[in-house]
Amino acid sequence: MRTANQQDPFPVPRITTVLTPDERLRVDAAGQGIYRACHRDTLNDALRDLRDNRAAAVIVSIARCDANDLPRVARVVREFPRVPAVALLSNLSPQTAQTVLVLGRCGVRTLVDVREPRGWQQLRSVLLHDQATEIHRVALARVAEDLSDAPEGCHRFFRALFEEGSNTRTIMELASVLGVIPSTLMSRFVRANLPAPKFYLSMARLVCAARLFENPGLSVTLVANELDYSSPQAFGRHLRQMLQLTALEFRDQYDGEGMLQRFRDELILPHISRLRDFDPLGISPRAATPAYEA
């Protein structure tokens, strides 16, 4: 059993909603184990939630949208294009058809009709598909392919980088997650003639940062806070040290996929023969088929 200050190793994604009271209950029930809904009263609240507490998706009830709300829906879609926006239809009214058309013009591309039970399965499928496109899952799939026959300890190291890296700032913290002494972890990389583990961690965090920057509604300050940098200035120093770029230059030059490719080009592909024989944790000789899915 987890203690109060322990986190789930694979926490379910958080979604932001603007729903009727009845829809809230049903969305909570449908998402058990798949997502955690944070219900908001207004679209302004949802927009603030997206900025302050990054969400995996936004669900908006058609019954909660009137003419005054539609510009705010358009703003959510415009400022957070990589956060899926889902319109939920649970009952019909004389205004429903017009509202659906206008939401489409605002950029909402997914409509889920939950008037029948299969609609809730569709909602779960939509959200699961969007979760699978998160950059850390993309990264783990690419690394799994690059290092398919590497030892299990090597795969665990890269899983920790991308599953924990956005909230892990130091090698001491990473080593704790991996259950290894920090000095032992670092010395194993030195002996294998590989880049230092802190460099892998720093670059993995920048992959996450590049993915966040794909949403123009997220400022440099918010991205720095999301990745647990002590300040936007500390984030900027990190970027200059690692890439010789300012935060704005970084945002212009890299998206999540582009930064992931740089990660592979610098830290995986040039060292691939050594990584395929490398076990930084000393736990097992090899992993037959690494399982990266949560």
C-alpha cells in the first residue's frame, strides 16, 4: 500500500472539464483508472487550469456552451493545439445542432455522443489514443527499437529518464528512483565510456520542455515551473549550457519530436554498440522484450 507522500509509478492523466452535474458523475465513472477529471465551472476556469496545471485533454459539454462561451472555446483550441478538445453530447435541445457547427468552426474536431452506452467507450478510446501520443511514450518506443537487445538495466534507465525526468532534477533523485547509489551509477557510465548520466537526464528534460512549448498558451515561466526548475532564469541557464540557445530560440527551433531526434543523435546512436551491452543497474544480463507501456 502506498503511503500518503508516495506517488503512483504510472499516474493517470488529468483532464479538465466543463460539464453539467450529471455529466460530471458519468465522466468520472467512465474514466476510472484511465484519467482523473478536474471539473471546472467555466471556460475561463478551464483556461486557467490549462495554464497552471497541464491537462491531457479538455472535455466541454455542449449543454454548457452558449454564444458568450464560444470565443473562449476557440481560445482554448488556439493556445493549446496539442491538448485534445472534446465536445460531449448527452442530450438534445433546439440549439444543439447550431452549437455543434459553431464548435467545429472554433476548432473542436471531436464530438462524442454519450446518449448511448457505446459513447462512453468512444470517449475512453479517444482519450487513450491521445495519451499514447505523449512525447515520453514516443521517446520510449524509439529507444526500445534502438536498444531492443540491451540489458534490462539499460531499459530501466531510459524508462526512468522519460517517465520521471520531467520531475527529476538531479542524478541523486534519478538514482533514488532507480534504486542505485549515485556514485555507482556515474562510475558505471565512466567505465563504459558513455556520456555522463546527468547529460542524459538534462537532454530528456529538454525533450519534455520542447513538447510543452508546442502549446503557445504556455509561457516560458509556466514551462519552467512545470519541469520543476527553480526559476525561469535557471531554465534559461540550463538551455544556454546545453544547447547555447535562449528559451525563445529553443521554442522556435524545436518541437518535441525534433528534440527527441537530437537526443537520439547525440546520446543513443553514436554509442549504440556500447549501450546494447550496458547495464547501469547491474540487475540482469538482458531483457528479451522491454515493456514500456504503462
